[in-house]
Amino acid sequence: MWFHGIKDVPRYELYKLKQVRTKASWDKPVIPGGPPLAIDPSLFIYASTRASILGQKIGLRGQLAGRGLGAAALCYLTTNLYSPGAKATNNIFLHHNFNYTKDFIGSSIKGTIGAALAYLEMQDQGYAWCGHWEDCTTPAVSTTSSSASTSKTTVSAKVKAKAKAPAPDFVFASSSNVCLVDAKGSARTMQEVQQIAKNEWKRQIYSNRLVTLAGGGTATEGRIIAASLANPNGVGLVTAHGRFIGSSLPPGTGHSSRVSTTSKAIKTVQKINFTNAFYLLGLNAMANHFIGGPLGLARAEMDAARRSAVDIDDLGSVYTGKRRIVDLGDQGAWTMQPFCRLDVLEEALENLVSDNAPAVAETPAMLAPPPDNAKSSGDGKVVSASQVIFQSRDGVGAIFERVAGT
């Protein structure tokens, strides 16, 4: 059980949308070029944490649960393929005992693997910011209304109605596009996973292409990213991707209204992304400001963050949140400490509350596990690394440190 060191997650197939009429039709699948996704256990934990809901309504319990689900999923990811004559690879596999898990445990683990890999895949595709569908499409509701009970009843009815409608998991944004994404984790046959990706794109993605995001604007494209967990060649990705008719064009093409609409959608996703990230970091006043809280408290918290900033590398100061213990199986106990670049904190606080301000700029991604942190004792266990740092394209990341004596 568990896997150690840097492993490959191949991209098995990519389906490109041809057209949508009664059904969606697709071009012949292609095998995407380039290297596979490279992951290690700590990066997987980081991705599962960022993919979980981290906002005010979930709070610390949700953060710990998201991180804990990532650790639980690691228990069933292994480098050993239990089949006669299998060739050694650098891929990972779902453990052969997975079929003995209870259904409610198995569903959570499959979903966690799918969400974590989808997050990493979208980062690799150049999408810096991420929010959950329900947050990006539902404006904050005030509880100070005199008709609070009526409002709650109405909101509850709307939430129940939304729960019944097909919808994606996430909304991702790059500097020029907004993408609806649904993540899948399936232990079915490869053929079934292929059908799931194509069929669910029409049902969950295309049906929501015209939904206006909370801050205005609509998505420009959509993806189903399905993690094939039972493939004999190892865990890998099957993706169905399509752009929406009338989606954004580069500036200067004469479609300024569409570009403006896309800009609003990008800032919506950024606002949700940093609301969640700031709660993860413990910057509650700054996060609250994005949902209507006072600016004065947010700026006071920003001043305190500047005073406590530290240097962890040569890329600028960071603000760090609290350390939490994570279990990496027989690699022992590590701590995970979230951080955000100080200049990103400042830019997000000032720019995301104004429609006239520019969007937050993305930062370099540092999500490839560095080789010098992957030296082993010969049995695959990491022994030389005491600290590993990851950073997403939004300037938020995590520092992993080994707990002494483990």
C-alpha cells in the first residue's frame, strides 16, 4: 500500500468536441503529447486539500476532512500491480484490496483521487484559480434582513432545486478563459470511463454553459476529467473538452463586450479562490471582506500579515498559516503549512472588490516534485528530504516538513 517518490499519471485519451445537436459528437480521441503528470504523496495531499471546500461554511472541520480524505486515499494507491507477468512501471495503481472497502468509503476515496488529479491537471493546463460551482454561482445571502425566516426558506428551496440539477464540480479560470470542470474517479473499465467522460460533458457541462456567475459573465469552455483507476497500465486521465460557441476571443478582435464579460467571470473565480485560500490561511477578516465584511478589519489584518511575513525561498516573502499534521503512511508524520505570497495577498485585497481594478496576476507554478527531494534508501522511501515546497499558479502553496523522529 501507499506509493513513494515521484510517480507518473499518464493522460490516456483526450476527446475534443466536434459539435452539439441532440447529442454531443466528438473527434477521434488523441493521446496528449508531453510528459505525464508527476506527483508524489505530499503533492497529492496538497491537491486534495485545495480541491476540498475551504470556505466559511465548512471552516476548520472541512479543511481537516479534505486533508484527511487525501491521506485515506493514499492508503489505496500503490506501485505494485498484482497480476502475473506485469512489467515494472513508474505508474501508480489502485490497490487490489480496494474492492473490499465499504461502498461509502470507496466512493469517497475514488472521488478524492479524481478531484486531486483534476486540480493538478488544470494547474498544468495553465488555470491558476479555482472555485466550487455552488460558490461561484450563488451570491452571498444577507442574514440581517427583517424577513430572515422567509429568506432562509427561499434559499433552502433554491439550494434543494440546485442539488437536483446536473452541475459541474468546479469553475477554473486562467488569464483568458473560464472553464467548467467536473472531476470523476472511476474503477470501471476503460471503455466505460470513456463513455462517462463524453456523456457527462453534455449532461453536466454543456447544460450549464449559459449560467451567469455570481459576479457576472459566463464560462468559455468545459472539461470532464475522469481518473481511470482500474486501468491495467496504471491510474491515468481521460478528458472530454469543448469550447462554447461565442466564447471569448483575444482582445483587439472587435468583440470587446464578450471579452469584458469573460473578465468579470475571471474575477468571480478569483474572488472565490482567494476567499477560500484566506480562510485556509487563517486570514478570516480578509476573507470576510470578499463576502461583505468591513474593509478596515481586512486592512488591519493585512498590516499584521506584512509584519509576520517570512522568506522561504528567493521568490519573495510569504505569509504562513498554521501547521497541521498529515499522515503519509510508512513515510511517517509530516506537517503541512499553507502560505501565500505577500504581494499576492496585497493585490487580491485591493483588486477583487472593485469591478474597475485589474484581475490578480498569476504567479509561477511550482507543482513538479523536485528530484533532489526524492532520494531514497533503496526501498522507495524518501529519506533525505526534510522540507518540500509546492506553489500553485495563484501564489498559494504549502510547506511540508518531516516531523523529527518519524
